[in-house]
Amino acid sequence: MVSMTASTEEAHKNVRKEDQAKERNVSQIWRKGLAGGVAGCAVRIIVFAKTVVAPLERVKILFQTAHLGFVRHTTHWLGFVHAMQAIRQRYGNQALFQGHSVTLLRIFPYAAINFLAYDQIRASFITSPDHETPFRRLISGSLAGAISTSCTYPFELIRVQLAVQIKDTSLVATCRNIYKDGGLTNFYRGYAPTLLGILPYAGTSFFTHDLIGDWLRSPKLAPYTTLEASKSKQRHSSTKHVQLTAVAELTSGALAGLVAQTVSYPLEIIRRRMQVHRADMKNGRRANIVDTARTIYLERGVRGFYLGLTIGYIKIMPMVATSFFVYDRMKGYLGVY
């Protein structure tokens, strides 16, 4: 009887331990999601507060889609400045922010899903330091980007549609036009090149950030790049958990954004064209990725795949740097390292 009672108590203890472990995992997941969402919001709050990125993003989309009213500006180094001036003079300052409202709606869910998915996938692929390889890091980031993009893609399409309309168009009217043009599936127009583009972008972004972070945490650089409070804990935890200084973290994020934008930009050009050019038809069907790429090449050559890249750097580098920095700090505050 005593043996049976002891066994029962032991079984109850094991069940309680399993329940507690599950609760901790759920708590970790929602905290990481919250950290990612806050990181995404912080990026826009900081960057958009200076009223720079939203106008630049709109001009970049007009350049990428070869809008007839703005093609002439793409041949000048400061063409984006002339384009912004033209929009402001003709339609007012508010026109520079057309489509920005949808960007704000997409911020939190995209960032939350992206960072959360990366941490979960990375934890599944890299179960020990021996498994931590560049390929596993790259795949983890790519899959995270694919998941977050798939969940929020309709917001992206609506934003682009609003941005290319010169005259002010309501959100409801834009959604109605997209639906009339092809039903619900039309909200995923241009999804294929977007997915192909986000795989190298997200993968390269996370991979570059982690790689540079490892370099900055190396013994030679650690005295200059890591926080004093973290150094004292270094012998008790992985170097992965040692926090970088603000400058070091922002630098790694900025470089990650630069590399990722350069690698994925041609596919971004293709997807923008496919998202807005309903008339690009071939043999009675909508132009696919190959058709669109051929059209861009015939129009502008190789340079056509990099229109607006300078604007992309101006926007992406501070955005990605701030995003990684806030996410890193939020995880620390929420205790989910």
C-alpha cells in the first residue's frame, strides 16, 4: 500500500511538472510575440515621427512600378526629392502619406509573427550549440519571413494599391476594386514573387544580424561591445544571451538590413509590378514572374531591377536596426532570453 501511494504521488508530481513546463512554454511564446510586436511598432514610431520614411516609401513604390508620371525622376540621383516635391505641390502634404494607414495596421501582427516564428523555428532546428550552423540560421529566418508574410500579405497589397493612386482613394474603395478584379484570391496577387523575395530577405537579415552579433561578442571585441551587467553573467550563460551595447546592436541591425535589402531587391521590383499592373497580360493570361522580369529588363536593362534602392537603404537600415534593438531589449525586460 505504501509503495502504491508513493507511486501515485510520484505520478502526480510528474504531471504537475509537465503542466508547469507547458505553462512556461506558453508564457514564453506570448511574451516573445509581444516583444516582436512592440519592436515593430517602435520602429515606425521612431522613424515615422520624423515624417521621412512614409513619403520615401511611397516614392519608392512609384519608382518600382514605373509610374508614368514619375519615370523621368528615376534617372537622377536626387530624383526621389524631386518626386516628393511634385506630389506635395500638386496634391498637398497629405498625399505623401497615402497608404500609410494600412502600413500602421500591418505593423504589430507582422513583427510579432516574424520574431516569434524565428525564435520557435530556430529553437527547433538548433537544439544545441553543435547544431548551430549558418544554413540552419538562414533557413530559420527564411521560414519565419514566409510565415509572417503569408499571414499579413493582403495588407501589403492594399498598401501598394493606395500608394500608386495619385488621387486620394479611400481604403474601402481600394478593397472593393481589388475584390471586383478577381475575388478574394486577388488579395494575394503578386504573392509568389513576394514569397520568393522574403525568403532571401528574412533569411539574410536574421543570419547577418546573428553572425555580426557573434563577432561583436567575441573575446577580443566583447569589452567594447557588450554591456557590463551582461559580462558578469557570461560565465553562467551562453554568449548568445550577452546583451550588446546600444551602438553595437544598432550597428549589427543596420548592416543586416543593408545586406538583406541588396540581396532581395530585384524580386521586390518584380512583385511591385505584379501587384499593380493589371494590364500586364500575355496570351490572355496575367503576366507571371518571368514575363514581368523580361518586361523590366527590356525597359531599363539590369538597372531596372534596382530602381529606388537608395531609398530602400535610407528606410531599411534604421528600421531594421531599431527593430532588432527593441526586440532584444524587450526580451530582456520580459525575461524570455
